[in-house]
Amino acid sequence: MDACFYAERLIGLVNVNVYHPFHGRLSIYRGGAQFSCPMHGLTKERKLQSEIYSFHTAQYNIPDASLPGRVGAEQVKQAVRTAAESKLRDIPLRLFNTRDGKIYTNKALITKFMESDQCLSLLTLTTTLDQIMIQFINEVVRRFFAYAMLSHRWEDDELAFKDVKEQSVYDLPAARFHKVHSFCHQAGECGLEWAWVDTCCIDQTSSAEVQRTISSMFSWYRGSALTIIYLSDVMESSVAALLDSQWFKRGWTLQELLAAKVIRIYKKNWSPFIRGAVFNHKDIAEILDALETATGIEQCYLKSYSPSVERPRMKLTWARNRKTKETEDEAYCLMGIFGITMTVTYGEGDYAFARLLKEIMRRTGDATLLDWVGQRSSMNSYLPSSPRCFSDGPLCIEKSNMVFADPVWSLSLVAKIMLVFKKGPRRAKRK
């Protein structure tokens, strides 16, 4: 967010430094001279693009697009559109606009960008499409589509996509839409034009969209410019109040915390949990200590987590005290953490967790996942039904990171592994 992008050449031999995604300045250097203009307002940016174009064409006699190395307006427009379409493949399928409060689909987002002053500036300033210019275009596109994600605890009467659709959330009743109102407002205050709310931005009637969303959610939080954590049950800025929040008891919030690089925590009244110069609350030692205490997750993972199947038992224990509304979500909310994609089939019950465990074991060969205590899976009696069945360490198998290649196994363990992976599920016996 606060990094600067440097392009060695924007037009001819002119050097450009672009600071800010949202409140910076555009500085142009040529022969020791500097021209600087704020990029806050759209009208100022329109004036800027005209002044820059006139300055370069008049003072430095920039050749037209018919000369070698130059490209025409249509080529530039196509390159800009291609960059925008590529970026949209990595962001949520729908986003709120924090200015007008409406939801935009990917198609509408493309139109919004192509009509923006940022895009018009690119079309005016760009005369070449070399590697440096392509990088500059990609950076402008990235900054335009920077978005905030909401991480919250679902409560009664949450809004759905059908409640918003083409309306502005700002025009809807404040009492019921207060959470979404406030979230969009806070995202806008942080300089972000786009925002995503899981309750409103997913069409639950589309199974394909639900599949895509659940499979992509970790990467969407990871790619966000900011994740706002809203604690509706925290009314004071104390560690005790933070640790007592139900937000730490929900399944989906686990991956949201791990995936987000930049977070800000807000209390029930939408005031920051901690005020100060540090924007990212993951950079505040007091907050990080509290998060470690509340989750049992080491700070190295809280600060920077990469999805993988390494140390699966430890990661399963992170989720053992968390709840989900649907049984299947006990597995689906962990897919991003392990970097695993599975078919999402609501109605399969604890089969989902059994499928997740089998995939983890297939990739890691970690036999300690067969050492658990609790409710059996209805798919296979040698597999557990949920993360609640895992303790901090194996109970019966020695803590030696045993894998399938280990030559020393008990006959009972070998039999379990064969029955887990044999064709056709071994159903638990009915009582």
C-alpha cells in the first residue's frame, strides 16, 4: 500500500515516479526539472493528463505512433483492457463500490475502469508498450482495483445478495444494514474504492459461484489491500475483551486471519481497537501477543502464513475449538489453509472432513492423522468426523513425524492405512 512504483521511462526519455495508491503524487522528471501534481480529485487528474501530454509533445517533440517503436491508440486500449481482465481473475467476483454503495460484477468492473480517469490517463500518456510501460499499466490497474475484505461473526438476520442486488446499500434501512454501511464507510476512509462482504457478495443460489468462492476465498483475503476485522461483541479496548470475543470461535475466521497481510480491528461501535500511527494491527506487538493467546497459533504464522500441507496435525488443532454453521464447513474452511481444492457438496456431512484428511495423507504420508479420539467419520470408521478429534500431539504413535516410507510400522497401523485408501468407503458400524 505504501510502496512506490518507479517506471524508468513513461514517454520517450521522461522518468516518472508514482507514489500512493490513493493519496500520492505523480512526479515527472526531465533534465533535472520536476513537475508535480496531486492525484486526489478526478478533475485534477483530467487536467494533469492534458498538461502532461501537451508538455511532452510541445517541449520534447515526441514522435507519433506511426514511427518505429510507437503504438496506436487501439493497441494501447487493448493492452490496458487485457491488464484489467487479468487482474479481475484474481479478485472477488463481486465488489461493493465504497462511493456509491452498489455491487459491481466483473463485467461492470471492467466498464468502470475503462471509463475511469486512471484509464483515460493511461490512454493519453502511453505511446509505447515495452516491458516498463506494461509494468506501469499493471500497477495502475492493481491500485484501481485495490479492495478491502470484511472478517466478522455471522449473526441473526444477516443480509444476502438478494437484499442488495442493484440498489445502493446507503439507500437501504440503516438499522438492518448498519454493519455493511459501516464497513463500506471504513474501507472508503482508508482510501479503498472497493470492498467485499461474504453475506452480500455471493449469490448463494448459484452452486458454481459458491464452489468458486469457497475455493478462492483464501487467495482473495491474501490479495486484499486490507482486511477489516469487526468484533461486534467487543466494546472496550482491552486484551481481556479481545480474548473473549466469539470471533475466535468461528471456523471461517481462522483462514481470514491467516490469509490477510494487513488487518485493522474494530469494536462494536466501529472505532479502531487501537488508535495510533501504525496502520496494520499485525505490526502492533500487543495485538499480536493477544492473537497468539486467543488462537494458540505462533506469531510467525500469524504474521506470514503460506498455505501448505506441512505439519497438518498442528494446523488441525488450530480449528478444533471452532464452530461452523454447516457440518461441511468444518472441512471447507480449512481448504485454503492446506492449499487444497475439493468439490463443495453441501449435504455430504462429515464426508467432507474425511475427504480432506485423505487428501492431506495422500500428499504428506503423515500416519499420525490416524491417531485421534472422538466421533468416527460416517465415511470410514478409521477416520475422525471433525478437527475436534485431534489433540496437540499423537496419543499412541510416537512423535517422530512418521510417514508411509517409514519401514517400522505396526500391523494394525498398516491395516488402517489400507482400509482408508482402499476402493470404496468403509462405513462406520451402526449402533
